[in-house]
Amino acid sequence: MLIEPREARLRTSTFTLTAARPRQMHLTTSFTDSPNRLHTEAMYALEGDTLKYCVAPPGRPRPEGFATAKGDGNTLVVLKRLPLPGHDSTGPLAPLP
């Protein structure tokens, strides 16, 4: 589950990942109140149960690192997969089915 700290428009996003170095993510976002889609570019790293990605605003080039600077419009996201109830949380998690 992802909870945003601000009011956000209802949306659905899909993404594709590449194995290229640096790892690249291409996102397409559709809003429930608009027929327009946003296309954004990001870089990502998947380390164990942590997914980290840095995404540029629409129309801007893909970020070159996992950092943001005042006014660049980039967003850095770090997501951590939690263990499923009833599973051992001391070892690495198995991939979800």
C-alpha cells in the first residue's frame, strides 16, 4: 500500500523497467478526471526488498542520480516490501505469486 502525504488526484500508473545500466523506468499515468496521459522517465534500483526510484516531471530528461535539488521537480521514492502475515520476517522474502 502506498499512502501519499498530500491530496492527490485519483490515477492509475503503469510502468516498464529495463535491465540497462543505469536501470530505467518508463511511467504512464492516467487520471480518472482527464483523458490525457502523462509520460515520465525515471531511474531505479531494486535491492532486496527495497525499490528506489527517482522520476523527472513530464517532458524533462531522466534524472542522473538518486537525489533531488530545490526546483528540479524530481521526485525520489523509496518503497520497502513488508513481510506477509504468517511468513518468517528474518530472511529474504520470496517473490510474490
